[in-house]
Amino acid sequence: MAAIRRAAILKLASAAYEMQLDVMNGTVTQTEDGRWYIGSHDLTAFLQKHQGEELVFVLGSLEDDRPVQTRTCRTCGRDYTELECPYCRANRIRLRGHA
């Protein structure tokens, strides 16, 4: 099940990237001078740049092995493990003429 959780986290990051939001991926480290990094991204500088702003900060560990909760779509009744029902999403896209 860890592969499903990992895929869901990366899909969420991809959606954020497509919205032109800041996405950081990598191992969390701290330097001797106290600066925090996520991969090569300076988290300390990022937070200083956005000081005083209201932010939403989403963290997802790719090493998390908890099982992903299966949900039931309230529209079509199908079970799914993604962020939204893929069947209903595909139909919305098709009916709106985006496919």
C-alpha cells in the first residue's frame, strides 16, 4: 500500500506545481549554522521570504507506509483511493469538452 500513498503524495505535488506554487522535494537536513534544507531548497530563506503571510504548508513523507483509506464516491458509488473519484473526474472532463 505504500506505493499508493507515495503516488498520491506525488500527484498532490504535481497539482501544486501546475498551479505554479512552490514545491520542494528531497531529504530534510539542517546545516551547522542552523539553516534548514529540503533537498537543495533553502527552507529557511523560503520562510523568511514569506514572513507575515498566511500559508498552507503540506508535508508528505514518501517513506510513510500507512495504508491509504479507500473512500466511496458519493456520486457514482465506486470505491477509490485517489484524491477524487477518477471515474467521475474523467466524465466531468469529457462532458466539459476538455478531452
